[in-house]
Amino acid sequence: MHSSDPHEILRRVFGYDAFRGDQQAIVEQVTGGGDALVLMPTGGGKSLCYQVPALARPGTGVVVSPLIALMQDQVDALRALGVRAGFLNSTQDADERRLTEQEFLAGELDLLYLAPERLRVEATVRLLERGRIALFAIDEAHCVAQWGHDFRPDYLLLSELPKRWPDVPRIALTATATDATRTEIAQRLELTGAQAFVASFDRPNIQYRIVAKNEPRRQLLELLRSEHAGDAGIVYCLSRRSVEQTAEFLSAQGIRALPYHAGLDASVRRENQSRFLREDGLVMCATIAFGMGIDKPDVRFVAHLDLPKSVEGYYQETGRAGRDGEPSTAWLAYGLADVVQQRKMIDDGEGDATHKRRLAQHLDAMLALCETTECRRAQLLRYFGQKPAAERCGNCDTCLTPVSSWDGTVAAQKVLSTVWRLKKERNQEFGAGQVVDILLGRRTPKVDQHRHHELSVFGVGTELTDVAWRNVLRQLVARGLLTVGGNYSTLRFTDESPAAMRGEQKVMLRSEPERAARSSRSRGG
Ligand code: ADP
Ligand code: ZN
């Protein structure tokens, strides 16, 4: 009926002149019946990598995706192009499901989107066995990685596919790209023999900036007013409450903002999401429940008011900015409280020791990115096992405003001695606030109550400000020279603390610039 030449399909159906990057090689591999593992950043064009082969090969391309909320939109968009697409997931009623099943069996579908949990249902497997399958595409394939940040148990079922359908090619796609995740995906999906396609993960149009957090909402407002007035963007917050408060705060300041989190009614979520996609210049305040699979090209900034749990998460979330290739900002405000909170969440959370160690490693890598004095982009790319084009990218805060470091050995000694004396002389532990008050020699009621003015370290730190001490504390904790624990998140020694307290280890610290780096270009507004 119609041609099975990939280029012809690309032009006729999708209206594009040429494949991008690895797309052509991937399409040829899969169309020819081979397996592929595709690692491509968000916005790289993963969809065409399975859509074109699905049209080029006889039968239906079955796409496994966890993004149930987007399936209707994806299918509508494909139908608008004349592609015969359908989906099966839990949002449908029995009639809709039956209709799709009939279309599939009659060979009337080019693409069938499927939620992974459908494969748990024996009837679905039998249905698939009765039809003709062109290929299996496994989208968001990192969801199979058990220790990754997005694990979905149902993805483990996908290792059954090659057993039941040994002759059907499979293509797994993800925007997450560490070597560890890639290896785990290949093993769990039995794709060790697949050809791997790894695109560059650099997003040169995104400017990375990480600032010390003091008044996060005010800092955010300043960013939006000075650089992103009228722009669409996403503001990520850790908690639902903070999402709502931030949305209210921005609205009160005259910025059109909407909330999005899993605690909102499904209809409200759907409405807010579709407004964000449809209207110009809306700011979405959201938990990380928002964003996966969202294809809005002109998101001009992604701001994080809380620390992401991993570099993978940070990269994916910031990657939602600037898909159109235009200059965009990835901005993160982070402080000591973030480190304390995340460490506590790991300690109090579920999972065995191995799991917690894994989470702690993810957090440490994120902290290292925050505390680096080197180019953020270079560090990010190295984390994903890729070689940066240059040591300095010229489009991140540390490149635009080089960060100087200072010898914080003595400051670290003062902090550590304070924590040590509280423990040794008083058998007490305190949080950052009290330790800073002691260093600054402040006679607060709490100081008087505990007679902390009688400690020999009282007032030994008047050379630095309150904010500067908090920056020191944050960096000590981020580097593991000090830790936080217990119900009250008190400061405690680590194995590395004694040597640093004795001054045996030189401690170089970041000097926090007074203001966040400004870009040299000027954007409207
Ligand atoms: P990903 O899934 O990797 O995030 P998408 O498949 O959603 O990326 O593609 C991102 C955008 O790039 C889409 O708007 C898509 O239409 C566009 N695109 C993809 N491939 C091409 C191409 N070869 N030529 C032009 N535009 C493309
Ligand atoms: Zn840089």
C-alpha cells in the first residue's frame, strides 16, 4: 500500500526533511529486525526512532510507556498525522478497550501504546500473541533499573518479551545515561546483544546555575523578574505544601503560576497540565510528579527550590528547559537544610543498608555538583561518562563568574572543635543554628540556658558572618567532614572529622558570590 522506505515515511508522514543525529542509524537497525538501546537526551528525538520503523515494518509497533496520562495526547497527535494509533491502559472503559483490541487484531493499528502493568494481565499477553507485532519499543527504559530514581516493578516483566517473541525486534529508549544504568537496563531487559546508540548529553543552550539558598522564594522572584519576565517555566519543590505556597506566592506577585502535585485531583492536574502546554508564559510549580514526557518546546527556565536527589534526576528535570534550542536557564537554590533533610530522608526511609548506601552515593554526587568550583557542564557530562568539549563551557555560573576558593582549614577547625566540645564536655549535640551562635559569641536565651558562653570556643568565630558560617557548615556536611543525624538533625562527627579538627587536612572552601551569576546575554524583560 504505502512505501516502507524510512526517508519516505519521515517526509510523507512526519513532514521532516532529514533524520537528526543517530536517528537514521537507529531506524535502519530496528527496521532491519535488530535490537537497539538508545540513550538520547530529552528533546533529542527518541519517538521517531520507533515510530518510523513501526510504520516501515508489517504489523503493529507496541510501545510500552509508564506515561499513562500522556497516551491520549500522543495518540491524538499521531492520528492527526494520519498514523493509526491506539492505547490500552487503566483510564479506559471496557468498550474503548475492546475497540482498540479489535483494531489491533484486525491489523488496523500502526502503533499501540501500552502501560507496563497491562503485561501482568494474561489476557493482554494472549491478545498480543494473536496479532502481528512489528516491534517492541520500551520507552523510559531506565524505569527497569532497580536502584535508579524511577524504578517501576512492572518493567521487570519486560524481560519476558524476548522469550515469547524471539523474532520481534526491541528498542529501549531513555534519557538517563550513566554507565551503571545503561548496563542495568541491558541486563534486565536482556538487551546485552543490542546495538547501543549513545548521543551527546550536552545541552549547550541551557545555562546551569546553582546558588546558595537564603530566601528561596525571594531569590526565585528576582530571577523571574530580572531575566524571565513573561516566560514559561517550571519550578520544582520537594513537598506538596511547598508547591502550593510557591504557586500562591508567585500569583500574589503578579506572576501567572499553577500548582501540580500528586495530591491534587486528577481533573485539576489534567487541567493545569494542559493549560501549561497550551497557554504562553505560565509558570508551573510542581513536584517531580510533573514533567516526564511533557513536550513543550519553549520552557525557558527550570528552577529547583530544593535539592534533587540525584544528578540523573537533576539532569532530566533541567532537560525540560529549552527543547527548542533557544537560550534557557537551569537554576537551583540549595542550602544546608537541604543536605540535612535529604540525609534524614535516606536514614528514615525504607530499604536495606545497600539501598541506603546507593541513595547516599546519588546524593553525594549531586552535592559534589553543587559545591564544585569547576565548570558545571563539564562535571555533568563526566558524570554521564562523556567527554566535555572544553574544560570551561562559558555558559554556566562557575564559568561566567569564576568561583574563588579560600583556605577554610581554620574555620573548619573552629566548627569541628565546637561540635567536639559540646559532645565531650557536655555530652550534647546541637544543630547548625546553635553552633553558629556559639561561634559568633551570641548570648541568646538558649546559649544562657545551656551555659554555652562558658565553652572555650564561645565567640571564636567573629571574623565571619552568620551566613558565611552556614556556608562553611553546608560545605563541611556536603563533603562528609561532618554529618547530621537524629530526630533533631544535630551535627555529629564522621570518621574524617578528627583529622580535619586537628588541622591535618587542608580544607579549601568555595567563596559564595554575593549574587548569582548573571548571563552576559540579555534576554527580553
Ligand atoms: P524525546 O522523546 O527524545 O524527548 P521527541 O521525540 O519528543 O524527543 O522529539 C523532540 C522534538 O524534536 C519534537 O518536537 C519532534 O517533533 C522534533 N524532532 C524529532 N526528530 C526530528 C527531525 N528529524 N527533524 C525535525 N524535528 C524533529
Ligand atoms: Zn561551564
